[in-house]
Amino acid sequence: MLSRLLSLGLAFALLQAPAARRSSAAEPIPALIVDGQNNHKNWPETTQMMKKYLEDTGLFKVDVATTKPAGADPDFHPKFADYRVVVSNYNGDPWPNETQQALVDYVTNGGGLVIVHAANNSFGDWPEYNAMIGLGGWGGRTEKSGPYVFFDDSGKLIRDSSPGNGGHHGAQHPFQVVVRDNEHPITKGMPAAWMHVNDELYDQLRGPALNMQILATAFADPGQGGSGRHEPMIMTIDYGQGRVFHTPMGHGNDSQECVGFITTLQRGAEWAATGAVTVPIPADFPKADAISRRKFEQ
């Protein structure tokens, strides 16, 4: 009788557990990181960091697709459809037209996409890419690309269509991230504010910003060369049936060692792939007045 009760209790507990974590034998989420060109020379290192961060959750199996180191790569044809989420660590020459269309089809039909830091600089003249990522910087972006989008000091969302180039940042420095939506699966349970490790704080990003939700911002302090605006730091975009997670954080190895960045990447990638989040907020998550950094070890 006792053994039967124990068996029933175990079965009930398994039913209550999140599906992605019920069994070590559960199929991992196939993920692909695309890289190969970037104006940030540390891209090979940040790719390996993000690969490990995702695999450390026990949820993902991560492959990497790398272009030629310079120039157009006519042979770059990743099979996006084999994956549930694609993470872009790419900022370089245009992909072949068929590869661009394959990414559009993939996201339109329900694939997940993750955009990290300089990946939002890419493909400024590719309209579908700009729509998928919501906002971007540099790459020839101007008012023709869409408005600047930010929060003012009162917490009002501003869409500013005035002329000007897209993309700017001041000196690297630690900065506070403020959660604007604490009910979204990615940010639910995060502190209302937390300190991010030394990073470039992208500001003056602009783009279509359609079907976009800003989950967190950071104040681009004019004293640090910033815009004086509360700039998007965590955002999501709906594109067709697909989900896009976008963070402009993650410039250097040090910024990617931030526990806030690591957790945001893990939760954002899971949400993009599945629409849900099971990755917990860790005990060493940063506080409103204190950074938290984990030294990366391969």
C-alpha cells in the first residue's frame, strides 16, 4: 500500500513539472547560432559563451553555422527549418538572396529568432530583417528605416520620426536595467531594476518597431555620452507566426559574463523557441545596486 502511494505521488509530481524539465531523456530544443563576420573581433569567443550558456540549461542542443571570414559567401545556406530557434551573432556582408528568404520563411512559419548586440547592426537595407528585429542601428539606417523608439522620463513610450542616423553609444560602463513589463514570461520574477556589467549602451536605435514589446530599458546617461533617453534593452517582436527576442546588450566578454545577460539570453531563447519560460531566475542574479558576474570557463 505504501509503495503504491509513493508511486502515485511521484506520478503526480511529474505531471506538475514543466514539460521541458520532466525527464533527462526529453528531446532537447535544437538551436543554431549563426556567425562568421562581425565588427566585434571577439565574436568567436562570444559564440562559444552563448552556446555554453544555452546548453547549460539542459534545454538546448546548439549547432553553429559560420560564414566565410570576409565578403559575400554564396555557399552559406543553413537549414533554418531544422531548428526551433536561431541566434544571430552576425554583422557582416549580405547573405545570398535564397538564404535571406529562407530566414524570412522560417520566422514567418513559426521559427524563433534571437538578436544579440551587433546583430542589430546588420542588413540595414533588408526590409524584412528590419521588420523582424524591430529596431536597429548603423548599417545606413535613417528616418527612412522608421522612428526612434524610447521611453521619456515620465514612462511614456515615444516614437520619434525626426531625421537622423540610427545607432549610437557612449563609453562602456555598468548601467542599470529597468524592467518595464514584469508579467512577460522572459522578465517575470526579475527584480524591478538590476545592474548590468560594463557594456556599450546602444541608443538612438530606429526601425519599423511593429508588433514590438519593450520589456526593459536603460537610461543612456549624457554624462557617459548617451542620448538622455530610456533606451530599449530587452524587447520582443511578433513576426508572422514566429517570435523574436532582441537584446542590444552583450558587446564584450565581460558584458556576456553578467548573470543578468546570461539569464536574459537563456530565458529569451527559450521563449522564442517555445513561447514559454522554465529557466529560473538564479540566486546570484544582480541587484538594483550591484552587478553579478560569472567568469566564463569553457
